[in-house]
Amino acid sequence: MLINAIEINKVYINKTWKYLFPITKSYGELYKLRMENLWKLGAGIGDSFYPKDHPEAIFIVVDRIYFPNKYQNTITWLRQQKFYIDDYPMDNILTGRMQMIVIKFPQKMLYKYKLFFEGRYSEMFTSKEIDFYFRKDDETRKEVIDILERKLVAKQIFIEKVKNSFNTLLTVSDLATAELDFPPMLKYETFNLN
């Protein structure tokens, strides 16, 4: 994704944001509380401008000006964590607002990373994990839960997406074993990838 797809005060919703980023909550309650202090603008699986190779990492863009004291306290805390890799400015270092934070994807969850790349979303989470990782009061998260739980409403939405994308008509019965979202495409999941 081009960095100009990221906007201040708006979350860029891609498949990394929907299916992978919530898994970072497995770093614990303190991590969740600290991350709530940050205004997150999007997440991805890499940045083509980033010189280091970090497979199985999550790249999170945050607004460093939104509650600057909370941002500074949180970034200081993150830099001391074992899962922290790096952070760097995504725009002008003096006048910009976007900061990239790079963290390791939880090691015990790496198999979910593989399932994600294969587009096997419904196999990524148990019912208990869905309850843990996804807030049901968030509309985007509710849509993801419907996909993960293979609900009828998700099937109907996906049928419409397939029709709009490929001018193909499907029925609910055609989706008996199919995933209800398209597989991830690197151009939407990697920052600065043309």
C-alpha cells in the first residue's frame, strides 16, 4: 500500500488489520492497555522502505501527535519489550505525525500467520479466541467475526463482493467450504509497495 493511503484520524482497514493485528493482544493485558493509548492508523506485514528483513513482524502506523504524552510513555515502554523490533518516522521527522512501530508477531501464533497468507481465515481462530481477540462492539470487528464464524450474513456479503469483482453469480450453497473473504494481496498489506 502506498503511504498516502494512510490518513490522519482514519484507520486503514486491510486484511492485516482485520485478521493479524488483533493477535498481538496475546502479549498480555499491559500490552493491550498501552496500545489503547496510541491512535493507530493502520497495520501491515512489512515496509518496502525498511532496510531490515523481519519476517513474521507486524508494522503498525500510529499518530505520534495524538495525545503526545501517552504516545511517548507507550513508545518508551514498547522499546523495553522483548517483542519490540524498531520504530521510525513514516513522514517528515520534524513536521510529520506518522510513526511506524515494528513488533514481532507472537511466536506461539506463527501458524496463524501462515493460515492468513493462505487466506484460510476461518481456520485461524477457535470460538474462545474469537471472543478474546475481537471486540463485538466494533463494526469492523463484527464483520470479521461473521466471516470467521461463517455466518449467513457474511456469505451474502461475499457473494456480492464476488459479483462486483468478477461479474460472477454465486449462491450460498456454492460457499459451503469456501472462505468468505479474498486472500491477502501484498500490495495492500505492505507499506510503500508499488
